[in-house]
Amino acid sequence: MAIKITLYYPKKGEKHKDGVPLEDNGVYWFLYPFFTHIYERTGEMIDLYGTARFAGDALSELDRALEDLMEAVIAQPDVWDQKVGTLIKPEKRTLYDRTAKSDVLKTINSIKSMTSEGIRNNAVIVFEGL
């Protein structure tokens, strides 16, 4: 599973650019609590199975939330084991993915770049679970 991130210009009816895709890995699961928080603020949930659309005030809210998220990432070590799930069978155990701060920052910076451009150009960012 992955999430494709695309910036669209509705008035022009064209796709502008794609961002760094979100994979079902430690980066995504580190960002997941942020995604639930942004859902509470905008009603749009960024997840592996659905579609979330950010425009106007919701896009500005996403941009502000990314600023807060950046501070949380900076506090992380350079590499850590991020919980990504729980295996139920054959025996219950927690699954982890080795996650690098640089990968999380790359993802956040890519989304931040798109939100800033979207705000400047009255565009829409779509997160599409694949």
C-alpha cells in the first residue's frame, strides 16, 4: 500500500506535480498520529485506503500542522524502530520498521513545499491511497 500525493490547479484543470509517495512503512506510521490530528481539524483523513483533498482553509491548516510536526521530528534520534503493526498469528508480536529522521524530514519537506505552492496558487492537494 502507498499514498500518492498530487498538487492540482483546478482552474487550469491540470496536474502540476507529484510529491514523495508515502509507503506503508515507519515514516507513514510515525506520521499517522499527525494524520489523525489533522483529520480532527479538517475532516480529511490521510490514510492508505482513502482519498483526502485539501484546499483553501483546510490546506492552510495542513500547512500549519506541518510546522508543528517538524518540531516533533527534530526531537527524534537519527534512527529509531517505529512500530508499524501487530502480527496476530502464528503468535502475537509487535512489528517495527527501522526509520531514519532524514527520510521523515524529506517527506515532510516535500509535502510542505506542495502546501506552500498550493496556498500561493489556490490549488488542491490530493492524498490518494493506492
